[in-house]
Amino acid sequence: MVDLLDQKQEMLEKQLKARGITNQRVLDAMMEVPREEFISKDLVEYAYRDAPLPIDEEQTISQPYIVALAAEILDIREDEKVLDVGTGSGYAAAVMSELGKEVYTIERHKSLAESASKRFERLGYDNIYILHGDGTEGWPEHAPFDAINVAAGGPRIPEDLKEQLAPGGRMVIPVGSQIRTQRLVLTTRNNGQFSERDLGRVQFVPLIGTGGWVNREAKEE
Ligand code: SAM
């Protein structure tokens, strides 16, 4: 029998605090969300491993550190609205829902969107709204967003997402000319101007859609 609470505590110390995650609200949210509920039963013993893990549709649940890093950089306040592009398992959306007021999350794979939706309901996340569709187009009906988290890498920052950023809004997005390696970029909107900061090299699954890669490019890789 694996002791998940011990593993979660160790994840907090060795993967997050040791790598510079300091925001107590982020650390609390990472302790609160049960990652084991977002993966298949046969992977539960690896729930707090320092790595992404496979989920359906050849996608992954993000590494805990990457979710915490995005949350720390986005500095989501309690009254803020968040857009999460690439729901996957729903883990990052759940962490961000502990930090902000509402999370709007979009997933291009119908089966993943459906299972994440059921998971949110079962676990009682009633401030997360999910859409099956192309997240590179954002969710205009609910814009603007104070924070946007993009969990898949594209060749550029989608214009629709920039437009849906509120004044003072922050977006983290992996961007790169290679399909499977990117730089994590922080885009901030202030006084109608966008500024960008490079946060280092990352490896995300491809962002596929009108503002990302076309599906054929991702398959040819
Ligand atoms: N944060 C998620 C989690 O913790 O489970 C991880 C998501 S996974 C790294 C990235 C997800 O982005 C995949 O599920 C993939 O299908 C999705 N995706 C890729 N392109 C997308 C797009 N244009 N719109 C919505 N989802 C997209």
C-alpha cells in the first residue's frame, strides 16, 4: 500500500520548494488537489512522480512542477478568471480552480473533455467550465481572462488568446519552431501593449489548431 500523503509532501519539498516555488497559495493548492484521481488506476503508485504521465489519446498529465511553475508565474488572485488551454486530465485546471474564482478549460479531444468533465463533477470542482474545441481560439463568450495557461506548444502565440487577455492579464505558453521542444513564454498585457519574457526551455505535447500546428505537421514529426 503506497502512502500517497507522504509522497505528496515529498513532492512539495523536493520538486516544488527546492526548485523555487514560494507562493504559499500555490503550495497549498498543490497539496489540496489529488493527482492520483486524474490518472488511470494502474499508475496511482506514480502519482507524485517528478514527471508527466500518460493519459488517453497519447497525451499526458503535466509534471507537478510545471503546473506549480505556471501557477506561480500567473500569480492568480482569488477574484480572477482563468483560461486553461489543453485540459488533458483536468489536473492543472483543478489546481488553478483552487487559486482563482473561475476556470474555463478547453480540450480538443472529445474523450478527454468528457472524462475530465465527469472527474470535475465527481470531485466537486464546481467553478470549472469545460469546452470541447480548439483552445487556440480561446472562449470569447467568457473573455477577458486575467490569466491564461496554455499546456501545449505551438509555433507562435495565438492572436485570439492575446486579444482575450484582460488589462493586466498574464499568459504562459510554450512556443517554439520545433514541434516537441519549446521556450516557456510569459506574455503580459499592460496599457494595450504586450510584453514577453522567456522563462526557459520546456517540452510539451503539440498545440494543434488554427493558432497552433496543423494536425498533419504534428503526425509527420
Ligand atoms: N494540464 C493538463 C493536465 O495536467 O492533465 C495536461 C495537458 S497535455 C500536456 C496537453 C493537452 O492539450 C492535451 O490533452 C491535448 O489534447 C491538448 N491540446 C492540444 N492542442 C489543443 C487545442 N488547440 N485546443 C485544446 N486542447 C489542445
